[in-house]
Amino acid sequence: MEDSSDDASCLSLQNLGSSSPGRKQNKENTITVNCVTFPHPDTMPEQQLLKPTEWSYCDYFWADKKDPQGNGNVAGFELLLQKQLKGKQMQKEMSEFIRERIKIEEEYAKNLAKLSQNSLAAQEEGSLGEAWAQVKKSLADEAEVHLKFSAKLHSEVEKPLMNFRENFKKDMKKCDHHIADLRKQLASRYAAVEKARKALTERQRDLEMKTQQLEIKLSNKTEEDIKKARRKSTQAGDDLMRCVDLYNQAQSKWFEEMVTTTLELERLEVERVEMIRQHLCQYTQLRHETDMFNQSSSLWTSCFEKWTQPKTGSCGSESTRRATSALWTWRSRRAHAAPGVLPRRGAGGAMERRWWVPLPSGAALSPTLLPTEEREG
């Protein structure tokens, strides 16, 4: 059998099986590569594609290629099969990657929930204590969000990737065995053709020799021998034609199955890529939902920081006022004076004298200014 050549993969596929190996092959018309007969590239330089508007599997991967790791050949269909199995392995590794991502999320959520239950600074009072409680509560809320994220990753991304085509390898093996059996049958039929051709050549040579013997009359039984040799030659020719028909049938069957199977492999690959694309989009969507929660937490944090900024022009926080033994206030001689306003210098003199007046504990009067005349009252 001849070695594979690069030209064979670019030849027309419509004439597969049309050239009979039983006839004297013209090297300018056909070429045989590993028992498969192709049109010669000189007779048909441009390949007639089955799907000329697309890059389809069925128009390529027909010729065998030399194995770079050995001396044998690798069938084009075997390359496609290896591509499918590699895709299945990549899909499995993607699923394992997502599983590791889930573990990280679960561990992160667990640590956040644990931290939210920490009792540090739990004795803080007043509005600051409430703010601190909100900080801890936000950790618990974030832990719940990340835990839900990990659960959705498992059910909507990791599990579908792992379970997609569970029996894919078995199906591919069946397909491989089917095409391999057809290829073996084709090789067997080709070997039978070659054997029948050699037998016909021997019978024709014997017939020619006996014919020459009749011409020179070297034997009295030459005529009977010629008739017998002619019958054997005719029988050998019939055997050759029968083997050629069987070979052509096997090659046509292999051709049909190759086209059907390669188109199916192409469909499966497109389906696999689309499935992975959808689940990666789902992963992105779930991640976006988690990011939206983090953004809302950031807004709350910015509001909290703004709330905790020191307030100018005030008499102190509520907790500070409650901690004093007596509350102090200001009363103004002007009843309409704005509460909380500190005394200012007048237009033409020093600051008016004011007196601090203690109020009963627990009073909640707004600060006002008290005239000097009322200090003894």
C-alpha cells in the first residue's frame, strides 16, 4: 500500500469508487492511498466540496496522515475522534475548575458567617453600638449571598458541565469501531483485488505461452491446453471483476458513512461549544448578581462613613449627653432665637454675659440663651 500524501486530502470526493482497480490504472487519472482510490490531482486540481460555503468536517480529513510519534499512519477520522474526546476532557476539567471555585466561595461564606458572630466590641452602646451591629449584620448578609452563589454554581454550571453526555465516550467508541470495521473491510477487498489481478496476469501469461507453442507445434496437446488456459484466464477475469465490484461497494459504503459520521461529529462539536457558552454566560450572570450586592454594601458603607464624620456646631453626641451628671442648656432673651446657636459678639460691644443653668437629670430641652436678669430666679 502506498503512503499517504497531502494531495489526497484535497481531491474530489465524488469519484470515490468510480475508478476500478481491476482495470489497468492510469497514473494520470487515479491515485490509491492506503486502499482508498482518489482522483489524481492533475485531472481534477480543484476539489468539489460537498458544502462549498462552509468549513465542514465532511470536506476534509479524508486522507491518512503520518503519525508524528511513529512510523504508522493516522486516519483522518481518527483525528476528528481525538478532537471529540479531547473536547469531552476539556469539558470535564472546566467542571472541576468550577468545583474549586465553589469550594472557595463556601469557605469564604463560612468565615464571614463565623466572623459575624464574633463578640468583639459587643458592649458598645448608643448609636455607635447600633452602627457596629449593622457592620456585623452586613457580614452575615454577605455570607448568605456567597453561599447562595456557590449553590447556584453547583446546580446551574458545575453539574450540567459534568453530566453533559455522560455516555459520550461509549458512543464515540461505537462510532470508531464502525468506521474502523468499514476501513478494514475496504483494505481486505483491495487486497482481494490485487490478488485477483496477479492471478489474471499469470493466466494471461500462461495463455500467451501456450499460444506460442501452438504456432511452432511443440506439442500435440497444445490446442487442448490453449482451451483450458483460455477458460482459466476468463475465470480469472471474472473473479477480478467480482472483486472489483465488492471493492467499489465497500468504498462507496465507507464514503457514505464517513460523510454521515463527520457531519454528526461536527453537529456534536457545535452543540458542545454552544452548551459551554451558555453556562459560562450563566456563570457571568451569577457573578454579576453577587457584585451587585457588594456594590449595595459599598453604598451602605459610604453612608455609614458619612454618618460617622464629626459634626461641627453641635454639643456632642447623644451618648455623651446621657453620660453627664446634669444636662446644660442655654436660654435666650429672644424667644425666636435658633436653637443650637452659640453666642456671638454684638454689633457694638463685647459678648453678652450668659449663665450656665443646670437642668434636672433626664431633661431634653433644646439649648437656648438665658438673660442675665433671670440668673437668680
